[in-house]
Amino acid sequence: MITQNDIARLTGSDVYGTDGDKIGSVGQVYLGAQSGDPEWVTVKTGLFGTKETFIPLKNANVADDRVTVDYGKDQVKDAPRIDADGPMSRSEESELYSYYGLGSAGGSSRTGATYDSTATGRQNTRDNDDDAMTRSEERLVAGTRTEEAGKARLRKYVVTEQQQVRVPVSREEVRLEREPITDAGDAFDGAEITEAEHEVTLRAERPVVDTETVPVERVRLGKETIRDEESVTGEVRKEQIEFDGPEGNTRR
């Protein structure tokens, strides 16, 4: 059920019929005299000049910036054309109620005041028997919509860099060892005077470099929601009532 809380959402919304076809966009919203809830909308199709088509909101629903009414596009297209820039007469209202099968007009639940969504400033006062004037104004209704802000991806690539490590190495060196002979019997070669050579092989370690591939970490993409606040600015219109009397005029 569409209520007063949906008035701002109705303004300028696209209207669709039960057949799924788009009928047009909302021009003005009419409120019930007793309930104050939206009961009628006018639809601007851009094909009828100053005429707008009236559609009842009975059994209608609003969602995702679109209004779905309980009537098909063809039925709405053939509805009586009524000028939306002036007060609706009783005969025009009765004609509409009869066309949509809503019974006779004039009951307490019929449309009483207009929530004006255009710049015409139209005020509909049918079914009001007192001398009061309804003053309406717009309110900013802020919300959010989710849209794509960008993409993130993971990509691997190879870089080459220099590394330096210290490797322990060892080597053999010659050390001259002298052992005195105290007993001639301890000499290996006897006591002759001769020339001789003795060779010793020396060994040393050299560092070698190789590489191995090892896994070091896992990286994945994660998302988190950051809560913040932003300020939005919009223009709203409101009606002013001016009183002219013998003592001058006042504006409210």
C-alpha cells in the first residue's frame, strides 16, 4: 500500500502497467481528503500537450524508483483526458471513477489536496467544504545507491635482484714441522747426504651459487566496508500563504 511516506518517491518516478510496459512519468500526486495518503497520480507521456492522464493508485506499489499500477498501458491510454493545470470538476471526477470502475465520486475517501510535483503550483480543493487552505512543502529525502567504483586484481611478475650471503669455507695450508732426532736409529733415511723432494697436495673449498624455489606467503584479495558520511544538497520548494485584509497583508 502506498502511504504518505512514499510521496517523495513518487515524484518523477516512471509508471508501469500490469503488462510491464512503461506508461510515462509521474506529474502530480493527489492525496486522499481523509487519509492523506496518495490516491491518484497524473502521468505525463509527452503526447498530449497540457493534458495529463489520471491513474488511481489503488493496489499500486512503488519500488526501485518505479510505480506499478493495477492497470494496463492500453487502458490508461484510453482514459479520459483532463487538464491538470486547474481544479477538477465533479463531472470530470465522476467520469474517471466510472472509467476505472471505482464506483461513484464524492465519498470521504476521494482526493482532497494536491502534492504538487511540478512548477504549476496547482491547488485542488474539491471535496473540501471549509475555508482552510492547505500549504505544502517539499522535504529532502536522502538515500544511497550502490554503484561500481573500480576494480582490483592480483598479478604476479618476476623481478631480478642481487643478494649477498656469507658462506663458510676451509682450505689446507702447509705447515713445517720439525722433530729433533736424538737417536740415530730414529732417522728414516739413514745418515747419508742426499738431495730429495717431498710433495703434499693442498685442498681448499670454493663457494658455489645456485637457486631453489620455495613458497614464502599466500596473498589474496579481501574486501571491507568503510562507513563514512557525506553531505548532499538539493533544492526544495514550499508554498507560502499570503493574507490580504483591511489592516494590510501578512505572509506565512
